[in-house]
Amino acid sequence: MVMSLEAKYEEFWRQSIKQLNEVVKATGLPIAPDEKGQYSLWYDVREMRLRFSISVERIKKFFDGLREGKIYATRCRRCGRYYFPPQVDCPYCKVSDMDWVETSGEGELLTYTVINTKPLTYSHYPDYIVAIARMREGFNVLAWLRVDDPRKVKVGMRVKLQVVKREPEGYLTYEFIPMEQ
């Protein structure tokens, strides 16, 4: 029987709260080691769920671009600043006079971190890298960096931003891949 992701989360939390109650009973504090046993974590047993919907009508071109395999930013016609993710208003000029610009996708890695202790909603993914790169157009992008060996990642390396389908959810997003040097 295949358990849904939501059912897996529920079962995980049921077991975690049961274990935490035992820890509190024994020690008087809701503190327990993380899943790898490296760090002590304070666990709050209050449940907080957040689901939301927001209108994306004014930036729909960005999502249409993802479906086409393109990545768009916006640029203010008045001051020339780029915005990514795109926005329809320039917070600097206080105007809604923006152009849509297809990005080159080319950038230079500024920083990165390997994520091995993940939030619950990302726990079904293997360890991954979150990176920030300065794009050729001059703006920074935060995205996952796909590599086979994290030891080969170096600040300053050239990266390419590409559209990918993230599984198992099946939604389109973007991530970096290293460019051949």
C-alpha cells in the first residue's frame, strides 16, 4: 500500500509528538536531538499549517515562460533596475512601468549551502544545495543547484538557470546547473 505524502507527514508528526511527550515527561523540557543526532532542538508541539493562494495575474507571463522553458525578469523603464522574481511595480521609482525581459540564464555562483537537515515539507527530497548567483544582467537569483558531487561546487563557478519539473509534485520551477568551464 502506497501512503500519500500527507499521510506520511501525519504519521511522522504523530510519532514525533509521542516521542516528544516521553522526553518532556523524563526531562521537563521539549528538547531532543535532531534526526542526525548532532544538535539539540527545541520542539514546539503547536501545529501550524499554512496554505495560501495569491493572485499572479499581473506576473502571469513569468509562469507562461516557465511552461515554454523560458525564464523572465522585469526591468523598470525609468531606472533600469531588474527584478527577479518579476514584479510589476518598481519599489525604487514607485511606478508600474516595467518591461518583460527573457534572462540569459547565465550567472556566477556567489554562495551556496548544502541542505541536509530539511523542513518537514522537504524531507522527501535527498540532500540538496541552495545557491545564490549573480546573473549576467546584474541581479541575484536564489535557486537549487543540481550537481552530482557537492564537493565540486566552487564560489565563482559559472552556472546556468534552467526550467525543470520538480518531482514528485510535478510542478515547473527553475534551478542552476554548472556550465562547462
